[in-house]
Amino acid sequence: MASKLYQSLDTCPTWIPAKPNGDGDVALQTLPGGASKLKLGPGKKVIISISIAPFHLPPLKPGIIDLHDLWFSTRSCLAQSGVFLNIPKNSYLSNTDWETLRTGNNIIKSAQLENFSHNTLIFNPGDHIGRFFHLNENDRLNQTQLMELVDNGSFPGIEDDDYRLCSINDEPFISLRVDPNEISLSSGETIRITSRQEIYQHTSSVLPSSNGDFHLLQTTIPVKLPKNIIGVISTVMAPSTLTHLKSQLLDPGTSWKIRLETLGHSTNFDNVWIFIALYRSPLLDFNTHMSISTYSFCLLSTSI
């Protein structure tokens, strides 16, 4: 467990919540009008409240921080159903918020849910939505370090067929080819998704009749990340007519093909590529799927 609190995001190393089984996710707190259930129709967006615990945030000293300046990754099963959570600008933590966190309690903040799918999606208070995380560019792996990961089997495929090393605006990425076979998502239904198992019930390999501009795809090869490295999928894709939506975080210990949630008018995915940046940090020395610790509990014993 980390014992250090950092002065600002600039000085804080790359960080994600070290909590397994969804406990690192923020949860829906209240729905519009205090409703007990939310039905979010196709193409709709709504303002909701989320509950944030101390361990949902980086190990920072109390100060001025806008939650919008943190990264947020929507849970993959929800993203695959077509919904994403956005943190608005000017979501500052007040002195009262910091005091609440210091005493081990949760704070409540507003956020926006948006549905890109052709289904009506059902949510209840308490549903886990996604995670905050923080990137420090000083922790980013360079081309030489990316090649070392390739050589060590983190991207088990054929160069140029399945993966490439590349740069965008002088920033290093590993690029992975996308399988041209689109994953079919049910359309025109009212569904509730809370797990991978449930999203699998609504997807198949059968060619979809129409998912509109929302597409589910996956990479041709798996990603196998060491325990102290995370990946972040860029929203930029090739071709540029497609955009990857913000379920971007790949955990330490990830070892599977990546399912992708994309927007863009396309019926041909024969030459589609995604771009992944990789980060190594002293705050990532764990495997998320086995860890029971967190790096932000040190906040609880710190006076404001």
C-alpha cells in the first residue's frame, strides 16, 4: 500500500484503482427525479449522480482538482451495450469533499450517461459504471520498451499482419489489427447489462442486420500485459472515419482479445487498426484481477 500523497496530478505517477471484481468502479447514486430505475432510450443522454469513495481517486494531497482532468473508463460490459459516462468540466473537489473523503466517506458528483446503441438500457442505483485513472506521460513506454514487450510475448502475432509499432505526433504506440468480422449486438430491445456474461447473451458472431454507426469489433490477437503495465486505447483509429469510444483502460494482467466499441459509418472493416499507449509505474505493481489493496487509503490518515 502506498504511503505517499502527491501534491498534484503533475507529480503523481500513473495510477489506477487497485481493487478487484469491480470494487474500483464508481457507482450510480441517484437517478433523475429520484427514480428507482432508469430507462435510457437509443441516442439519449441524461444527468445522474455518482458515488465516489477515497480509493476511487489517485493518492493526492487535498487541493484544487477538477475530476474532468482525470481519465475515466466506462466498464467494458456497459460500453459494449452502447452506454458511456462523461465527467463534465468544472467538477472540482471542494474543501468539504476532501474532508468527507478523509473521514472515509463517499462524495456525490454529477455526470452524464449517453446511449449510442439502438436498445433501451436499464440502470438501477448502485450499478457500477467505470473507473477514474491517471496518466503521467513520464511513465509512458518508448519504442524500444514496446519492442521488448513484443519480444517477451505480450503481443503474440505476426508483425504487419496483427501488430505494428508506430508513432502519432511523435508519441509511441503499439497498433493492433481489428478482426474484419463485426460482432452482432441485438437491436430494438430493452436490456439490462451488469456483467460480461450478460453482454455475451446479447451479442453473437452472426452478421448484424444493422447496428447503425455503433459497431462492436475485436482485435485479431490477444494482449498479455505484465503486472506493472497498463494500456490505454486511443480514441483515434485507422481509418479516421472510425472513433473508439471511452472504455480505454487495459489492466495489468490483461490476457485476452480486446473488444472494441466504435462509432462511424462503415460496413467494411478489412483494414482497421487501433492504437494503444502503454505505461509502467511504481503505483501499478499488482495484478488487478488478484489485488485486494488500494493506493488511496493513505488519504484516510492524513489531516487536511
